[in-house]
Amino acid sequence: MAPRTHWLFGDQLGPHFLDPRRDGPDAHAPLLMIEARSVLRRRRFHRAKAHLVLSAMRHRAAELGDRVRYIKARTYAEGLAEAGFGGGNGGGEGGTADRLTVCHPTSRAALDFVTARDGIDVLPARGFLLAQEEFGAWAKEHGGDRLRMEGFYRWVRREHDLLMDGDEPAGGTWNLDHDNREPPPRGSPALDVPAPYRPHEDEIDDEVRRDLDRWERDGEVAFVGRDGPRRFPVTRREALAALRRFVAHRLADFGRYEDAMLAADPVMSHSLLSVPLNLGLLDPAECVDRAEEAWRAGEAPLNSVEGFVRQIAGWREYVWQLYWHFGEEYRDRNALRHTAPLPGWFLDLDADAVTANCLSTVLAQVRDTGWTHHIPRLMVLGSRALQDGWDPAAVTDWFHRCFVDGYDWVMLPNVVGMSQYADGGRMTTKPYTSGGAYINRMSDLCGPCAYRPTDRTGEHACPYTAGYWAFLHRHREPLSSNHRMARAVKGLDRLKDLDGLLEEIAERGDRAP
């Protein structure tokens, strides 16, 4: 019997998606890839994100050569029909009777699409450490609804023998976060570490740029953000080079400054591997294994390696599993009843409209590159949305569109659960927001700012400090019963300027702070 054709989505581009072992596609299966322009029409994506995805897909097709049929179509349905797998629920109607295989897609919309069509066999997901069934069994055993990442992370470490010495965690402790919260070195605009891997564009990138320019000029698509030289890997070879460079030259300094921010050094010692991981170019197992090898060889300290392993085997895996575990209704969670629309300056990434230096700097980073690390995402961008009461569904969509590593499975739990606390605590134990003091301690962003992190009211009032107290006031009743927030809420009673603070915030409205 001839092998079944295997369909590769645009985030299933690494060799592990073609491995016939472990219920994979047929060995030597002919391959299908569909570049559906409708994906870019649905949302106003960041220009750099659109470039990365198309460049990665076209590079992979070039590598696969005659084995793959690469179809450019208006929609996935039209692409399948052109390949002879059309006919909707009729499966192969008007074409071949062969069946397609596809690895489990990474979004509910894509999964619904493939499962609604006859003739497509969905194989288990690739690109993650655990099967969904394994996570489901763990979640059932550990409460089911209100799960916590720390317990999950320790279980994954045990199951995969990651950073373990026998039955105990390497170094005698599971969590080295207390070693990974140093502020940036004062007086230095950048960390003294080698630069990250940067790829070189080629003729495929030139072709992608011409196509995007033409589609935008013709009004077929619209983008946000700036175009620029490609900053992230789009091939397996580039991804491995980026991983090697990080482990050899940057991992050692990653841990202690993991949560710090520098205006002129947005990358610091971060790996920049989220893009190749989420395109499927790297497998998470090889990333954490190489980091552990570096520690055991004495080439990187344990706190840096544990922090990196926690990001991938802990948080990334946790977010993926929760995306499916919580179900589609999770998308509409809005425990804090935030309904304000995102203001135009934020939607357009208009950093020049913003006076607050931290927000202007981070928004410019997103505008120019489509990326910033997890602390600016959470404590600058997400905190602004939370304090101002923006609709969490709209905030989720914004992060999905504007970040080069953003996918539905990535952003839905991260924003609804972690950033906006819209799930009421199913994913985290408290809302993550702060006043300007945190940003001042963990960055160099407050020094040149027109606002002062200590001021709540007046001309120099920090919008994060004022916004923090306004947020606590607005949600005083539910937050007072949260053991991690009760003390902060009681602090409202000491504020003699609360009424004035609330008046000033109301007067600002949705203008850029």
C-alpha cells in the first residue's frame, strides 16, 4: 500500500514532525504544505511575524524538494481541493480517495477544521514533552481546576529525569528563582555578553518581502509594526546554530538577570528560541538536554540552567497543556469584568505617543521587532492593560497578532490566566501588576522618565504607581480575600490622596500615559 500523504502546518517544520516512530506519519510519505493567505487576512498581524512564518514555510519546502507539494491558495479548503483532497465532508470528492495524515494542530480552530473533514487522520501532537493524556491524568490527580505550575514542573522533571540526581533535584532544590531576580548592573546600558545568533536573509526572504509588499499595496492584507532584517531562525540549521550559540556563550549569564530590563539591551541574555520552538524547528527536549549537559560539564551555573529548563519544560509545557485542558470556554473568561477597548495608540504600536519611558520603550521594541522578553510583556504591557481595565479577549488578540512567537495556544493561557487574571485564579494565585517601584528596581527605565515612580498624584505621577492603587481600589472586595493581596489592599486605607488619584486617572481616560 502506498504511504498516505502527510500535511505539514506552518508550525510543524522540524524533522520530529516527520519521524514515523511513535504513531508518526508513514515512512517516506509524500508531503503537502498549504500557504493560505486567508490566515493573514483574519487579523492585523505584525509584519515581522508574517515574514517569519512565510519564510520558514518556503524554506522548509525548498529543503524537502520534490517530496513536498507546496500550494499557495486563498484558503486551506481551496488548497486541499487543489491537492485532490477537497470536497469538505465528502473527503476526496472530485479527487483522489487517498487519506491525509496531519500531526495534531496547535489551535482549536485548526483542529476543528481538520476533524470536520472526512479523509484526514489526526496523529498525536509533536513538539512538546508530554501527551495530553498524561497531563490529563496528572491534572485529575492534582485538583483538576485550580492547578499550579510548580507542582507540574517538578512532576515533569521527575518524569523526564531533567536536572535530577537520583530522586532529588540537582543541587538539592527545585526552584532557584531567588537567584534569578537581580536588577541589571547599574551604570551599564547593556550586559557584557556575546550577541545572540543573527541569521542572514536570502532570496527566499526577498521573495517573501516582495509578496507582502504587494499584498499590502493591493489592500489584501494590513499589518502593524515595522519591517526589518529578519532576526530569528526560519530553518532547522539556523535554529540549531541559535541554540548552540545560546548554550555556549549566553546561558551562563541568563539566570541572574532573567527578570531585569535595560532600555538599550532588550535581549540581554535571553535565548530568543521561542520563535524556532513555536515554528517546530526545535524540539523542547533537545533544548533542555543541551542546557543540562552544559551544567554537568561545568560550563553554566545551575541557577541559569534551572531557569532555562523551567521556561521550557515548566512554563511552555504548562501553557500548552492548559490551553487544551481548560477548554474553549476559557477564552471568554473575564472574572474582573474588564470591558474597556484597547486604545488606538496601543493598537497601532504608537510608542511616540507615550510619555512614560518604560511603556514607550517596550512598545517601540514590539513595533520594531515583534518581540520583548517575559517581564516587559507581563509587568509593562500586561500590567498597563490590567490597571486600565482593558477587555482581556482584546488583549489576548493583540498579543497574538503583535508578537512573532505568539500563537493561540501561547497567548490564551498567558494573557487570560497569567497577565490579566481573567480566570479568577485558575492558573495563578494573584494578579500580576505593580507600581513604578518594581520597574525602577528591575530596570534603568525610570531614570530619564518624566514621571517619578514614587509619585501617585500630580504632574509627575507615575501611571503605574497610580494605576496600581486604582486597580486595588476597583477590585478591593474580591482581592481582600486573596491571601497574597490582602496586605496590599489594606494599604489603601493609608492613602490620603486616593480620591485625587482616582480623579486624575479618570481625567486621563484612554489617552497614552
